[in-house]
Amino acid sequence: MLIIFFVFNTVLIGLIKVNMKLILTRHGETEENKAEIVQGHLPGKLSADGIKQSKKVALRLKWEKIDYIYSSDLDRAVDTAKIIAVYHKQTPIKFKKETRERYLGSYQWKRTSDIIGPTWPEDWESFDELYNRAKRFFDWLLLKHSNDTLLLVWHNQFNKALVAVITGKKPEDIEGMEKPHNTNITTFEIDAKKNYKIPLFNCKKHLD
């Protein structure tokens, strides 16, 4: 049944006229970022600078036509999305658990300086799992929002996974990809055949 569903979705996406624009941003800096604490699925609290960053990206996007806002349901993304949404009061905003940051198991709450060696805990989310989670959500967006402009407020690793999906990279490529700045702007324009353009990538000129 799963194979049939995947094939059906693939065919359906091919039949829909897709002219989607995605605006990706990462949440503002958190107190945990400053303290170099591994967050993963922790909620995270925006720092004073993180709030300023969020207000600056909100001003940058003030006049952007945005049909829907999707955010992770973790506090650091929620709070960033709400600050941006001040200028888009008529735009629906949805908080999605499936777009959370990569789950890092027993490393969460630890300082990066306390993590010794290249090994990872057994209870973490693998890059394959993260990639597949991002791919499922991207395929859903293609079906539901084929001609919309979407603002996506997510996290470092999840943003990288989505970029990997769109650009045809593999799960093992995620780790080495460029890290998105807090409240960066990356934009994609995507057609029905999943061809894409990247007008902006990891842009942070609003923070300068």
C-alpha cells in the first residue's frame, strides 16, 4: 500500500501545475545557542539578539506576498514565526511537529564542549530519517500548495535536509552542507517537474 501511495502521489504531482515559491528562514538566536547547548527537540528560548534578529527579518519580509506560514512547533521557531506574522495578520500560520529540528537523543541539554569524540548516541535521529521526514513534508507541500508562496520557519538541520531534498542531494550530504544563519533568507522557485531556481541562499543582509 505504501508503494502504491508513493506512486500515486508522484503521478499526481506531475499532473498539477506547480509554480511554488518557498521562503526558508531559521529561528532567531536562542539562549541555548549562546551557551552552546545542544537543543534538538528542546523548545529553546530566543535571546535578546534573537528577538532583534526576528524583528529585522520580519521587516525585510513585511511587503512580501505570503500565502501561508509554516513553522516548527518548538518555541524558538514559534516565537520567530509570530514576530514575522505581525506584518501578515491575514496569513494562516500552522505549527508542525513533523518539521522539528533533528532529534539528538541523550546529547540534548549537553554543552558541545562536553561531547567527546566523533560518536553519536544510539537514540538519535539518523540523517536518513531526517531526510525522509523532510521529503515527506516537501511532497505534501507540493500537493497542497502548488501555486502558493510559503514562509517556512524551521531549524538548522531540518532546513539543510529540505535543501538536500530539493536539490537532489543525499542524506549523507546534509552534515557537510552550509549552516543557515539565524533568521537567514533562502528562496526557492519550483515548477511541476521539481526544477528549481535559488534567487537567494543563506542571505543575512538584513542583519548587517
